[in-house]
Amino acid sequence: MSNEEKKDISVLLEENRVFKPPEELIKQTNVKKWMDKHGIKDLDELLEKSQDLEWFWGEMAKELVEWYKPYDKVLEWDPPYVKWFAGAEYNIAHDALDKHVRTERKDKVAYIFEGEPGDVKKWTYGELYTEVNKLANALKSLGVKKGDRVGIYLPMHVELPIAMLACAKIGAIHSVVFSGFSATAFSDRLNDCKAKVAITCDFFYRRGKKVSLKKQADDAIKNSPSVEHLIVYKRTGDEVPWNEEKDLWWDEITKNQPAECETEKMDANDLLYILYTSGTTGKPKGIQHAHGGYAVGTAQTLRWVFDLKEDDIWWCAADIGWVTGHSYIVYAPLILGTTSIIYEGAPAFPEPERWWSMIEKHKVTVLYTSPTAIRAHMKLGEEYPQKCNLDSLRLLGSVGEPINPEAWIWYHKYIGKEQCPIMDTWWQTETGHFLISPLPITPLKPGSATKPLPGIAAEVYNEEAEPITNAGGNLVILKPWPGMLRGLYKDPERYENVYWSKFPNTYLAGDVSRKDEDGYFWVQGRADDVLNVAGHRIGNSEVESALVSHPKVAEAAVIGKPHELKGESITAFVVLKKGVEPSDDLKKELREHVGKEIGKIARPDEIGFVNDVPKTRSGKIMRRIIRAKAIGEKVGDISTLANPEAVEGISEAK
Ligand code: PRX
């Protein structure tokens, strides 16, 4: 970006400029058409009327999903437990697949897959349906039944949605683990939910290399006795280690299966999946989502926020291993009958313009990505998007972390050509779908996720549970929403404590936010000890536990530092065991150890050896103080610490 442009940005920010979507665009949106039909004159009226949750979500369900048996009640709220569409019989696989193959959507492309080497394969809804049925039948033949858990460890291949849908179809609960996570992380998650079957692939392509996921899956399964079988999808066909007792090739077990499989009729509130996410303790939380409400919530938010229509080409460039991919690559787009992109590889590989040339080639109309990805492209330079024709784009999106106004402006200018509104969507693994986000009719302020969506009630509370304006406070959700989590897997106590104990009957998001005088939300970051690295949540204590599990480490304190590209970077202060000599080699070894325990994404960027870490008298590590010291901020009163001298040690870390 030139100096001139930087100046433009500062002027723009000082003016607090609002970007108003053009009238022409507003008129054509799904939301505006719906408002016209219901005699609703403007956004404020829509937001107000939609606070009648039973009416609003009942209407949405009518338009989006098909029940086997209708519900008795839209909402049963017994805080903190909810039932949406209580009494309905349902299966999300029906809306994602079965209903389409009865119509001409059968031959519509559901997924355009592009492999990193450049191979492209298009999957129609009909083809997807058949492959899901075959795998569902194969799972049944292995004894997988309704309620059983299946662990899935696959990268960005269409076989991942196929595996998820095959589970949903037979009523099994899937637990997908991000393919960038380590064998240990996969094994821990398999063990927590006692998965009966696991699914992986031989290899996948990443930055020109073949990554052997099968090998990692083997390492995991060695320590996961509940897993009876490992199904292996063949991506490259290269040789892999094989366990005759447990391993099964995907193509072999599906080959002779019938192409039809009856969809299990579930209670709308039965579980669809578990997805683990980091919390403030070392043990990840198993977030549970159910079929019915989740289907309505994800599909509704996608159709209004990203305004998807029949001929759109939708690219949510997240990984399916995270909630963004679960909701907005798999379930919502399929329910809406959308065509989506699935890309296997690294963003700027082999050329920096890879993404932009894919947009040109596949005529992508809506792109949804993270601020980290935008900043990385910004660093590479605007000459790369400028080489490609991006005229097909009409809307852009952002998720995962606050978007800094510089990145917002760059995205708007060089990707959207100042024609595409940017939907900055705030949500979480727990929420299942967007809760605070603009609609394409909403005036935008760069850096703000704007307002709670229709049918959502959010506030910023001070410590006394009073709504506050223009000051940082607790982001809370006041009423239930359809995609809300259904507790934590086998841990109701933690569920109630983490989310519902601070304010009565109110969901605590764990984020700090400010609400301005126009009611716009400015989410600033986590309020708790959870890091946000490149839009991904990692618990400080998770990294600390990984470090302490190394035989040479006595103690560790992990903090996040502001980082130009990733939002936050991980810094660890490590106390070594007696007699262990600090060295650069040991730093490397510890980094790799964390990579092995959790995954590459959690490896500390910096490690400093110290004699002690500051602690309270009760032994709690004072991360806030360590962070302030490490980034040169005011440390405040340290007289109550058990070891105040350790604070100075932080700046002397070696
Ligand atoms: O801190 C918020 C941040 O990401 C957290 C949720 O992380 P996760 O469950 O991994 O889901 C990420 C994708 C939905 C939130 O608590 N976050 C997410 N979106 C935004 C955001 N922070 C600011 N602005 C956003 N748009």
C-alpha cells in the first residue's frame, strides 16, 4: 500500500465513514424481498419484529427445511437448555441431499473441487447423494448405529462432507478433527467421545508436498482402543502402512454397497456432531450441535447475509475441520442447493495469485475468508489480484477475528473493486452460525460486525449486568438461537459454569466488545485466557500443558503478542528442570514438541527461558502481568504476587 493510500485510510477512519450499500443492490437482496413481502419497511423494523422468536424462526423453518413430522413447538427454553422445533422428526441429510435429488438440482454442481496440483472435479448433488449413501451403508455394515461416534480426520477433500453426511444420514454423531492437528490431538478427541470408527486419507497435497495423514491417524489409533476400524480414502495412491485387522480402503468397502440408503428419522433435537474447541483449561471442550435448529440457523443466516441465489458460486475459504467449514461449506450451502468451491491446498501456492486465478476460473461470486488470509495477501501485494479478472465477485465476507480497518479497506478496494460490501460475521463454534453480522442492506463501518442479526438478541454488559454503550464490556446473548450449542459432551457442569454462571439466564460469549451510539458492535477479542492465532482458538493453558509434558520443562507460561499477520502470536516463558541447560536447540525441540502434541498452528513463535514465572499466592500464573511486561505495557500493582521478582525476569528471558 502506498503512503498516499495510508493517508486516505487514516482520514477515512477519523471520519468514521459509513459505507452505504447502493440502492440497486439492496433491491435485489433476499432479505429486502422478504421484507417487502411481509410489509416491513426498514432494517430497524425487521430487527424489532424478529425479536418474536417463535414467529420469526417458525417462518424461517417453513421456508428452508422439510420435517418428516412437524414440530409441536418452535421453542422450549429451560435455561441453559433449549429445544428448537420440539417434537419434530427430522434429519439434516434430507435437506442437504435427499430433497434435491427429487428435483432438477440433482444435476446441479454441489462442489467444485480443486486439488493443489490443479486437478478439478465437479460433484453434482446426485453424485454426492449416491456416494453418501454408499458410505452410509458401509458404515452400517461395520456396525455403526444411531448415536455412535465416528472420528473424521480428513483435509479439504469432498470426501470430508461425504463422510459427515453419511454419519448424519444414519444418525451417527461425527467428530471432525482438523487435519492440521497432531496425532495426539486426534487420539485425545477419539478417546473423549469413544469413537467406534475413524476415517482418514492416505495423503494430501500441501505446498507441493504429499502429507501422510494415514501415518498420523495410525499413531493416533494406537492409543485409541475404542476405534474398531479405520476407513482410508485414497487420494494419491502412494503406499501407506497397513493394519489388516482394522484398516479398510474407502473405495473397496463402498464399491458393492447399494446406491440408496434410507435416511434415519431423528428427533430434531438429537445430536448431529461434536466439535472440540479450546477453552481456558488444557482439555478441549466438546461442543454439541443438534440436527433441526442448526439446519434452520445456518441456512437462514447464509441465505440472508451472503444473499445466496441459485446461480451463485460460493467460496468459503475456511477449513472444514473448523466450525466455519462445518456450517458454511457443508450444511448450510447444501441445504440451500448452492454450488461451493473446495480447495485442497495452500493459499498462495504455487503462485501468489492462486486464489485470485481460481476466482476468475470458477467465476466465484461470493468470497468468505479470514482477516489473517487478507493480511497475508495484502503483504504479498495487490499486483497479484490485479493480474486476474475478479469481476464475478459481488459480496465479500470476513470471520474469525476482528478485521483491522487497513485490511478491510484493502479487501474492499483490491478484491471487491469498491463494489462489494463486506460482511464481517461474528460467531463461535458454540453459536453454530453468525449472530452479529451485517446484511447486504446494512450500512457498514470498517472493523465493526455491525448489529445482531434478525432473531438474535445481543448486548454488551458491565460487571453488574447493565447494558453499556461506548465502553468495553462482556459480549452476551440474551435469548436462545436455533444453532446454539446443546451443552458440552459429557460435561454439563463445565457447560453451565463457562457460559451461564456469570449472568443469570444469559449466554456469556467470552469476548470483550463495545457497542457504539448507533448500536454497532466492535468485538475486540477474548476476555479469557484463550489466544486467537490466525482466527483459530488456542487455549494458553493447552500450550502450557504441552510444554510441561516435555521431560525437560518444569513450568511454562504462555501469552499472546499482537502480530502483524496472524492477529496474535504465541510466546512461551519456560522454566527448565534443575540441571537442564538452556539452548537454541532446546527451543527448537520444544517448538516441535508442541507441534507434535497439538498441531503446527500451536507452536510458539518465541520461547524465552526464565528462572520463575510470576504467580499469585495461590499458585495461579499471572499471564496478564507477564503479557504486559513482555509487550512493554504498564504492569500495575505486583505487590500481591507470591514472587514479584519474577516479573523483572520476564524482560531478561534468554
Ligand atoms: O473471539 C471471537 C473470534 O473468534 C472466536 C470464536 O472462535 P471459534 O469458535 O474458533 O470460531 C471461529 C469462527 C466462527 C470468538 O469468540 N471471532 C470470530 N468472528 C469474529 C471474531 N472476532 C471479531 N470479529 C469477528 N467477526
